[in-house]
Amino acid sequence: MRKAAVVLLLVLLTGCSGPPSPPPAFTDARALADAATAATTSGGSAKFGTDVAVGQVRSKSQGQARFGAGGTAQVLTTDFIGEPMELRQVDGKLYAKVPEGSRDEVGAGKPWVTVAADGTDPFSQVLGGSLAQLAAQNDPAHTLGEIRTAGSIVSAERGQLDGVTAEHYRVELDLARLGADLPAGLPADSAGRLGKFPVELWLDDSHRPLQIVLDLSPILQGADARITTRYSDWGVPVDVQPPPPGEVG
């Protein structure tokens, strides 16, 4: 009787477990990056939120982006400078909406300015590099390009992220192979000091990014430092337009 009960229990447990989950789709970083890049482009558009946490300091951004062969266009609001600021990136140009109290000094009284990492105007000289890096961080193609060039997959598993089935990849970037294109605005000497840089990537069943995490902790010894970007609502139409020309100083 006891033996029959044990056999029945094993049968029930086996039946409840279901078929095993298939393994993650990719074991090669280049193939992973190529598939996720293609899925991002075919996905067309998404909403995103970025959380920058360095110790006790935290900055948040949220917005929407349109992806395509011609590049990424996005509009977002960020509290990067301590107060809300709107950014728009369209046709390769980055625009920032200047706080109202600074428009006479920065934008000739106009609400918008064009921002460039190497710009010579006062606004770009102070914030251009940081804002350009923030915009790049929201674009999954930027990190995926780095994974394609210098990544190696450390581990891969299937699971869930916020209730959605996802493939979770842990990747190491060899900074020496990236040249000057270092992630998260790292200084040029980081490649020699750090060697490897950890990135985590979650993809949905169509290989579209759900979440990308850059772990900056190796740079700031003793401090937890991460940049987390989450993507949702893939394929939902978004409205991303440059500011009216007459409003750009």
C-alpha cells in the first residue's frame, strides 16, 4: 500500500511539473546583440524608464522612443539636474527645454536649445556631455552595439520579469575592445583600471529588450551604483517631434 502511494505521488508530481523550459536562445554575445537589435528595430516603438542610482543619489527619467533603420528618436522628461527637464532627440539632434528662469541667459529667450557633447555654447559646455550620454543610455542599440563588439555571455537563464516571461543574460564587456566608446560615460582610463564591465539584459519572447542594467559599482568602490532602463508597450504608436523651429534658441 505504501509503495503504491509513493508511486502515485511521483506520478502526480511529474504530471504537475510539465515539460522543461527550453534553454535560452543564445550562447554567443554577437548573435544575442544582432537578434535583439533586429527585434528592437522591428518593434518600432516603446515606452521606457531609466533609474540612475549612485549610493544615496538617484535620478529618474521616463519617455517614449521610436526605433528604425535611420536611428532612434525619443522624447523624455528627466530630473537629472534636480528639476524636471524635457529632452527630445530627433534626426540625430538633441534638444533640451531650458528652465524658464535661465532662458534669457542660455537660449536668447527661447524655450529650447540644441545640445551637443562637443558644443561650444554655455549650456552644452556645462551639460552637453551628460545629457547626450543620458539620451544614449535610453537607446538599447547603444548597449547592444557594445555587447556585439566586446561582450561575452557569462550566464543565461529563462525566468520572469514583472510577470513577463523573459530570457536573462549576464554579459561582461571587455573595455579594452571598446576603444573610446565606453559605457555610461566612463573616463578613458577606465579600460586599463577595470578590464571587465558587467551588463545584464532581459529579453521578451520576441527578443525585444525588457530591461538593461549597467553595474557601475566596480568604478565606485564601496558604493552601489547602477543604471537600470526598462522598456514596455512595444509597438504602441508614439509621438516624437522636434521642437518648433521658432522656439529653438
